Amino acid sequence: MSDKIAFTLKQKQLMSLFKHGNLKRINILEGSVRSGKTWISLVLWAFWVATQPKEHLYMMCAKSLQTLKRNCLEILQSMVGKKNFTYSLSKKEGVLFGRKILLEGVNDARAENKIRGTTLAGAYCDELTLFSEDFFSMLLSRLSVKGAKLIGTTNPDNPTHWLKKEYIDNKHKLDMLTMQFLIDDNTFLDPEYVKNLKKEFTGVFYDRFIFGLWVAAEGAIYRYFSENKSEFIVDDFNPKEIMYAVIGVDFGGNKSAHAFTCVGFTRGYKKVVVLDEYYKKGSDVSSPTALENNFVDFVKRCQERYKIADVFCDSAEVLLIKGFKIAIQKARLPINIRNARKMRTTRRIGLITRLQSSNRFFVNKKCVKLIEALETAVWSDKVMADERLDNGTTNIDSLDALEYAVEQFERELLVMEV
């Protein structure tokens, strides 16, 4: 690693703590997006690991191995070079300065069992609020080598989140260091970029991802959309401008609705346009066959105007998806039926609100059910964590169908940010 690394003032403060031996057992960097916390946490991790005994085991973990690779491993390798850091996701192992690094994803209930019995000298954690408390507690118990340390990063979440309540709020009782990083601390960012990025967040997402605050999600979810509806609703959209489109599907029961949403993307993913919709209460659909026929008709209608190759369905309804596949084959329609990615709801909501705030999201005026759903969606005040109200009083089925269509292209859409 080069000894001529440029640091922001906040990053210098953190590295000074390391230099003078003032790190704690638990070290958490939290705050806003693009604040430089992930980059400096990896610099810190690399320097710290290089000073530790080679005979011990170390670990790096994130929500999934792919997330770990994208957010951390690729960056770490570019920092120190392939000579000093190599890794294999299939083996779930890496070697950093001659030290063995275990790699782990923590995206299911079995994550805690993955590290039982392991003795660790250090751990790196990416986006800690996405971890379960059980896994984090187990990980701390595995850090049993003398002088073992945990280095982690996170964006703020609900103030009732276990990480905030049990650890950050009690850091004075623990061997723990927290340091807040804000976007304005990152003086290497172009001021125009920072200005534009701040415009992309509204409401609770602005408070958390720009101000770095642990605040609760309350009230209307898509307030910016509701207050500026005329900017988002279009009479029609020229099919020639649509690069291609996809369909999102949410299945309903007797108390909810079946919803199909056709979403188009312009060239370069610059705009997201809701082009067409289907919405019918589950109790109003006489049989699975009737639903399949409605789906085939919807696909035909959309394919007459747009290039559509993929459908993303709620993966919970295996039998209904199977029926859709058979119906599509019988109709000889060239389209793939796939399971939706189903990211956590707050992440899906965050993606849609960013598109709206940056004026990249539009809805055809004929999609009245989705427009109504966006206007009436609210956060639930009955739960401790962030959840969209789902008690039958609002239409979340159209929202789910929209999100299933859009979430698949999260990376491409966010790369296009200016």
C-alpha cells in the first residue's frame, strides 16, 4: 500500500487513533452515504491486519458474499494489490498480507451457525444494520484472541434498531469506539456531485443518509411524489424512447389484489417509466386459470408496444408462477418468468424515492391504481422497525409489483446518478 495516501480530516483522526494504539475492541464507523467511511475502514483494516500474528484467523462479512465482494473485497484488492490480497468466493477464503481471512455472508437465519466454534483475532463487518443481532453477538463471542478487534461500518437506521439501542447507546459501558462520517466531511467529492446527490434523498432517507441521523420513518412515504404529482404523470410515452421494459407481478389473496406492472427504461437507464398496469382483487378472480388468462392478455398487450423479455414475480407463490409459465408456453409468447429479487422493503422504497427526487421516474396517467398507491402509502406506526403499513387500507400490491420490476436494475440505475 502506498505511503502517500490522501485522507480527509475525519479519516486522519481515525488513523491517528490506530497509530497511537487507541482503537477499541469494537470500532464502528457510521453516518451518511459517500462520506468516505467504507474506504477508510478498509484502509484501517488492512493496516491493522498487517500488524497482527499470521497464525490467527480473521473474518470479513457482509449481508451476502456478492455484496462483500462489491463493497469491500474489490476495493481492498485495488488498494493493496493482488500480491498482498487474494480471495475466492467459492472457497470463502482470502489471504491478506499472509493472514488467512474467512469470508462470510449473513443473509439468512443460519448465519449464526456458520461461525460457531470459530476462534477469531479480528473481524470486518460491512453495513452492520443488515446483520441479525444473534449473528453479531455470536461474532463478538468468537473474537476471543487477546487484542481481537471488530471494525464495522453502517448507515443509520431506525433508532430502535438493536445496534443503536444495545451497542451505540451503551458504548460508554463497552470497550467501543464510534465515529460519525458525513458527506460534507468528504472533501474529495466534487461539490456539484454532492449538491445533486443531496437532491436525490427526501424525508427519512435524507435525515439518515445525508445528515447521518438515527430517526424513525413516519407519515407519508412518497410525499415528494404526492406534492409534485404533475411532474411525474405523463399522458403517454413514446415507445421508441423505451430501450426495453419488464413486468413485475405481485400475487394477492382474498383480502389483497393481483397486480402486474409494466415498467420501461430509456437508453442508459436515465428514466424509469411505468407504462401499464393490471389490478384486480383476489376475490374477483374466479380461478388460477382466469388469472393466467389475464396475465397472458396483459403480456400480449405490453409486447405489442414494447420490447419485453422478462417478468419478475413474487417468489412466494410457486404454484401460481408455475401456472404462468405453462400459460406463456401455450400462448407461445417469447418471455422469461423469473423470481423477483425481493430486496428488503426499505431498500426498494429508497430506490424509488431516489428516482423520484432526481426526476427520473414517470407514470402513465392510465395507471390509476399505482398513482393512488404512491399517494397513500404510509409508514406503519405499530412496529419498532421500518415497515410500510399493510393492514388492507392501502394498496401495497401495486407498489410491490412496481418494486419487483425496478429492483433488478438497482445497480444500473444508481450508476447513472449524476
